[in-house]
Amino acid sequence: MSSKKPLNIGLVGYGFMGRTHTNGYKRVNDFFPELAYRPVLKAVCGRSAEGTQAFADQWGYESIETDWRKLIERKDIDAIDICTPNNSHAEIAIAAAKAGKMILCEKPLSMNTAEGHKMVEAVESAGVLNTVWYNYRRVPAVTLAKKLIDEGRLGKVFHYRANFLQDWTINADLPQGGTALWRLDAAAAGSGVTGDLLAHCIDTALWLNGSISDVSAMTETFVKERTHTLTGKVEKVSIDDACAFLCHFSNGSLGLFESTRYARGHKALYTLEINGENASIRWDLHDLHRLEYFDYKDEGQIRGWKSIHVTDGDHPYMKHWWVPGLQIGYEHTFVHQVADFLANVEHGKSTSPTFREALETQAVCDAVLASAKGRSWEDVKV
Ligand SMILES: NC(=O)c1ccc[n+]([C@@H]2O[C@H](COP(=O)([O-])OP(=O)(O)OC[C@H]3O[C@@H](n4cnc5c(N)ncnc54)[C@H](O)[C@@H]3O)[C@@H](O)[C@H]2O)c1
């Protein structure tokens, strides 16, 4: 028997994120043996009993539910993990907070800032521990970037640049809505690439470079109508297929962000670059274990971009994995978030980004969408 304290997980939604999180719960104690808590795969909730049972059998959940309200009522569940499409985050999170459950919620926090405020109010008034799965913060190379910035190595920051490029919706025959394509349906997703992809870039940017004060954006919906999977009818597409925005950060630097699902050849190209007075940093999700670093202080004849292979024992999170030189990948970012969450549970603390912190990303997304609609500069109002 394990001497660790059990933390009973109730997972809602067992798609892509349901799998990454469950993998995190299963792996965490093997690689982070110091943790006092052990996640227990107590129950998974989906809408069809057959599919949910198949997932439970495959991944090792003890029981299933087909209504998330029943899951939340259960006394044997400590934490609710929300892995459903965006339009259900608020309802599930607010009910879970009222029931006194800890909450791990997928991003984006909410459909918009107003809804996000209600979620923040719910978790804070119930005093329940919470986190939002902006997992890219926990790529060791990105965490290292944060450390280098906090050490003051960049000096004054002038520029922050980020892209998140995909190409999977170019086909105009692709329908919108329903289980697999809810991202194309504004009623389920809230927005298109802004809430789906740029939200990640914005969360990382706020973390690395501080708050954003105002934005000027443009969006485009390249395919204006698509058949809706649920109604069978051709309907207007209301999501943004592409979005680009400029912004001012409160530290005086300028931001440039772009995201699209129409960049032929790109599957998930998330890149960021920060240019400071003394040094610059660059990172690319397709090469996620490397951090590129340019230091102007280096001697002139050997000055240049360094490619730091972030796999050494003194790099963030890496002492928990293999030996120096051997890299880890995407799924480990979720193991890291579970590890940080469990460590913070011991101290009664929520894990960054908390609901309140993720609300700021939501406010930037709202300002971006308002700016594109009104062709105006918009202040970010949390
Ligand atoms: N952190 C990340 O990098 C990341 C990546 C992908 C998705 N996400 C977020 O995770 C969430 C889920 O995305 P996904 O890619 O896993 O989607 P998905 O479509 O693969 O899975 C969603 C699951 O939710 C289920 N579901 C829908 N309504 C439900 C309900 N009322 N009760 C129970 N189950 C329900 C669906 O059947 C499906 O199993 C979204 O909010 C998305 O933005 C985050």
C-alpha cells in the first residue's frame, strides 16, 4: 500500500486532453517520488456510457458517470478535471466550486471575460484550489526562459513576437460543429484561433513579459459558410480562422502575435521570440527541448545564437527524467502541471495559472476580438 495521500480525480471529457491529463496522473508519482499526494483515477464522465466505459477500461478509471452533475455530487471525488469544449467550462467549474471540489480546468478559462469573472468569483468564494491547463509554461525550455528573464539577463525588453500556425481547416468541405469539429462552431468554442491558439501565446507572454495594456487586431474568416454537423444545414461560420494583433506591454515593449489554421505546411508551429537590450530568446514548439539564446555580452568574435539543449539536471524539471542529453516531449508538460498541482495541494495553494491569472488572458482575447470587429485600438479590461 502506498503511504501517499490519495487525491481522487473526477475527469469530465475523455478526448485529446482527457488522455494527456490521465497520462499525467498515471506517470507523476513514478517520476516525482517526493510528492505527498497520489492521484487516484476515481471516475471519468462522458456522455455515452459505452464510450466512457471503454475509456475507463483502457486507462484504468475505477468508475464512470454520464452526467457531470452526478460526478460533482459524489463524496469520493476530491478534484474535478474539466476537459470538455469551452462552452461547458463555466457551468461545470461553478457547480464544482459550490460542491467544494478542487478544479483543474482546460483553457481557455471561459467563453469571455464576463463568464470568467463568475468562475473566479466561484472558486475564490468557495476557497477551492484551482488551476488552468496552460501547459506550455511547463515545457522546460519555456520555464528556463522565464528564469533567465527573471534574473534580468535580457535587460530592457523591446519586442515580444509569437506565432501559432496550423493548416487543418483549409478544406471548405470540412463541416463545423459536433464532437470532432466543435472548434469551428462559435457557440461551442467562443472564438476561433484567438481563444484556441492565441490564448496559449498570450498566457505565455503575460507570464514572461507582464501585462498587455492595449491591442489592435485583425481577424478573417476565410470560409464563410460550412455545413453544421448537428443541424445538417449550411450555416454561417462565426469563428475567426486567422487573427493577427499588435499590442503594448506595460513594460514598454511592443508585441506582435499571429495565429491561423490556414498556414499550409504548419501543423502546430508555436514560436516565440523576445528581444531585450542585452539578450534575446527564441523558442519553437517543433524543437521544444531547445532554447535559443543570444547574449550581446559574449566576446565579439564568438558572439552568436546559442542553442541550449534543455536536458541537464539543473534545467527546470529535468532532474526528474532521464540523464543529461536525453530529451522529453509534449506529454511531459502535463505531468509537470500535475506535479506542481499536487505539491501545491500540500501547502493549500492554487497552481499558476490560477483562474484569476487565466482571466487576464481572457481579457486580452476579448480586447483582440473587439478591436478586430471595431477596427480600433482597444484597452485590455480585466
Ligand atoms: N492545453 C492544451 O494545450 C489544449 C489542447 C487541446 C485542447 N485544449 C482544451 O481542452 C478542452 C477539450 O479539448 P479536446 O481537444 O480534448 O477536445 P475533444 O473534442 O478531443 O474532447 C472533448 C471531450 O468532451 C466530451 N464532452 C463534450 N461535452 C460533454 C459533456 N457535457 N459531458 C461530458 N463530456 C463531454 C466529448 O465527448 C469529448 O470526449 C477545450 O477547452 C480545449 O480548448 C487544451
